[in-house]
Amino acid sequence: MAQENLSLVLHTPGDLRLENRPVPEPGPNDVVLQMHSVGICGSDVHYWQHGRIGDFVVTKPMVLGHEASGRVVKVGSAVKHLEIGDRVAVEPGVPRETDEFFKNGRYNLSPTIFFCATPPDDGNLCRYYRHSASFCYKLPDNVSFEEGALIEPLSVGIHACRRAGVTLGSTVLICGAGPIGLVSLLVAKAMGASKVVVTDLSAERLAKAKELGADFHLRVTKADEPQRVAGSVEDMMGAQPDCSIECTGAESCLQTAIYSTRSGGVVVVVGLGAPMVNVPLMNAAIREVDIRGVFRYCNTWPMAISMLASGKVNVKPLVTHRFPLEQAVQAFETTRQGLGIKVMLKCDQNDQNP
């Protein structure tokens, strides 16, 4: 095994470096992975550009990356379900303690959770990475490494659709056709949604939404009045949608989601925007429209793997760019510019295949 562990390290805002770090050793309950495919998330780019997201502030050098898959190369002494050579997808959030959130199955809300590439915790954009074996999931032979890495964003879509109550026959509005909007679309259709409309500023991204199964797509502009957009959504669908999944973080889109949703329906807020936003809260209140938050995900990897292995969900079209780890800074610049959909970094020098 190589002794060098090339890693992508953020030092301060704008200062992104490739540097060698020690190859980690596993604890009793850990595995060490040779990383294969790691997707770049908008949050990675935000940390690179701004050095913080909300209360999470980069105060010391941090390895980026949390959408990941790899191959097991070392196994901790207490690990029973994995062995050297296994291909796995990495769930980046690992609870540190058995608190009330852990015990009631909502471990994503635990305030002390470890999470890859969220300060102060290192991520996995590197050659070799140590992770809790319980949060590494074996991939079936017909699921590729890249699909394994895309389980992380797919999990956001699963969690959002669960929180929205999407089920057979549901009608759904999705605001935003970026990676999270598109995985929410894929999951909503797989869960039985009968009609899904997707809105976005970009014609290119709406074309991708149509390709992935959107029944309707609506191009909006920043000048559009939210109530007018809501009227257009109702006209397209023939009725107001049962639920809306807001994936942009834009104030106007959150307003549109509330105005669009039928009385008694659900708005799920996935996109992260300004700490304080103006929303038509009374409109939601008098129509009993529930507004539900989403923070990452929990208990989603097994469902996601089943969706991919069965062919019910196809995430392969989401990957539009690939770069070797050595070109990570160029890959980040590609994502920052908003080119394509998902940029994938290939961390194994001897296997650059999907």
C-alpha cells in the first residue's frame, strides 16, 4: 500500500491545497478505505470561497469532500461485516454518542455528530480515509463507485420526500433543478408521484429535469412574482400540488412553495439561504400548510442502494464532469462556475473508471 496520502486541504477561504498526509490506521470499529470517487458538493465550494456555513467555521486546515465511495484496504479488529476488497459507499455523518436523537432514530440531529468536511471534521477527498465501519455500506456488483458516491445527494432527496410524505399518486412541486432538486425528482417519481413540476432559472437544467422524468418544467426569472409563479404551477398541474420541496434557498422560491401548495399540504425546506427570510406565514397557517425542515438525512443508505441496484433510480446522468484528484482545484473551479450538474473526482490513480 502506498505511503503517501494525497489530500485536498482547505486552509483559509480561497486557499485550497493538495498535500500529502499520513495514511491512517483503523481503530477497532473502523475501516480504512482507498477512495475511488468523491463528488463535489455546493457546501464544499462554499467553505472554499467563504470559510464558513452558518455557525460552522473553518478555523484550522480541513480536508474537503463528503460524497464518497471506495474500497476497503484495512479492517479494524472488531469489524465483522466488511473485509478487505469490499466496495463501499460512505455515509458521512457518524453519531459520537448515544443521545436522545440517536435513540429515536434521528441521529442526524445529534449536536455532537461527526460529519465529513464540516468543521472541525476532515472529509474524504484523499487517497486513503478512515471511517466508522458501521457507516460504510457494501455496494452490490451492479452498482458502480460513482453511483455509490451519489448516494449521499440521493439521500437528501430520500429524506426530503419522506418528510414531504410523497407516496403513490402524490403531486409535487420541486423548486430548483440543481443536483438536489434533480435527486428529489428521481426519488419522488420512484416513490410513486404521479405529477412532478420542476422550476429553475436555467433552461439547461430544466432540460436535464425533463430527461430525468419531470412531467412539467417551468422556467422562472428573478423578477417573477411568487404568487404568479404559483398560479402557473396550478395551471400546469390542473390543481395545487400536495407538497413542495424547496431546493434553492432563495426567499422568492420559498414564498412560491408556500403559495403553490394545496391547503393541508406540506412544504419541505431543503435549500439553505439567508438566516432570516420573509415568508407568507399567515397564508400557510390559515390553510394548514405544514412547513418542515430538512437537515441532511438519516437511515437512507439501505433504501438508496436498493433503488440503484433494482434500477428504479438512475443517477448516472447527473455526472457531467470527471477529474483526477491531482486536478482537484480545477474541478472545484468548474463547480463554482456552475458548469454541468455533478463534478466527480477520481482518487484512485490506477482506476479512473466510473
